Amino acid sequence: MSSLDANKAIKLRQALTATADELFALLQDADGEVLRATLKNPRLAEEHLLTLLRRRDLPEDLIKALYQHKHSADSHRLKLALAQNPATPGHLMQTLLPQLFTFELLNLCVLPGTTSDQKLAAERVIVQRLPTTPLGQKMTLARRGTALIVGELLKEGDTRLLDACLTNPRLKEAAIFQFLNGAKATAETISCVARHPRWKHRPNLQMAIMKNRKTPSIWYTVLLPRLRPTEIQQLLANPNLSPAQRAIVQEELRRRQKR
């Protein structure tokens, strides 16, 4: 037997018989066989598995073995650690993510090292839960959520959530544009967008605001003077304007023509 084989045999034997303290050192070994052998050690505990799952270089077959380990069945901490490990395959993530708390999923979305597939899977679980999520949690999600999550919350049109959504740095202009053109936009929520310091100067949003028949007249007074003549003509061609809105736009056009 070569010295290399002898050393490996010693390590494998140590992995099977090591004390609890000795196991922590063995869990840093680069050899996958040694790591798999530690899983059969009767002294292996939850803390050892958590230590192992902090590694970002684990092979997929070892992740599967950790998922199937008896300690993982009843340990929420291990399920969370498995979900946070970038080597965990998608089919296991589908089983793990629904067992996590909403803010654990949110942390997974923004955790450095999270893969794009893991992030998207976590976002989808959060979005699926939104209809039954309490308002307080929704407020936190509106402030801290990803672009996808905050965009979905914005679609709800809840005035209690709107300011938190609009202030979220991850919110995209396209999501607001979609909201302004949707059925959930109201005079109050449109006004929130129109006066928000971050969004009130966006030309696309200004036009979307003026094309919505629910927009209060005050915003036509504020926004119309900023439009070019071609944009005013475009606005007049919009069939969704209310009679009162159309009259204000026509008056602005006449005023310009007189100058």
C-alpha cells in the first residue's frame, strides 16, 4: 500500500471514530470521501453539519447526503443552511424553500453568493405568499424587497404600502409605469407617484399619469406646462381622458396658440 493510500485510510478511520471536537477539523478536509465518512460518525451533531454547510465548495452528491441525513429532517437551522448553500440543486430547493420563514427567504434573496436560480426561487415563494401575508410583514417587504417583490406589492394598490414601495431603491420605473396603467391605480395612489421626489420628474411616468382618467385635475395644472406641443397633441388623442381632463388639455393648447 502506498503512503498516499495509507494516509487516506487513516483519515477515513478517523472520520468514522473521531470525537466531537476532532470532527470539526475533519470537516475542513478537501477529500469528499473523508467528508462523506464523517456523516457516519455516531458523534456527528447538528453543529457539525452546520459547519460543513458553511463551505461553498461542496459537491452536489454530498449536499444530497446532508439533505437526507437524519438530523436534517427535524432541524430548521439545517434546512436554512442547505437553502443558503449555492451547491444545493434546484429540486431540493423546491422542497426546502416552502419550509422557511418569509424573512429568511428575503435574506436569501440578498445574501452574497446566492445564485440567480436560488434568488428567483425564493422570490417566487414570497410572491405566492403575499395574499395571506400580514400587513406589517408586507410593509417590511415593501421597504427591503427585491425588484420583483416590491413590484408585486405595488400592483396591490394598497395606499398603506405605496410610499414604502416608491422609496425602495430596488423598485424599477417600469413597475410604476405598469401600475399607473393598471386597474388598481386610484386618484390617491396616482397623486402619491406624482408628488414623490424620486419619481415625479420622470417623463414616461408624467405622461402615464396624465393619460389616466382617474388623475386629479391638479396634476394637469402642474404637468401640462412641461409638455411639448407634440406631447399635448398625443395626450388629446388618448380616448381614455375624462371630459374634464380633455377640457383642461384643450385650454392649455389654446393658451399656447394665442402666445
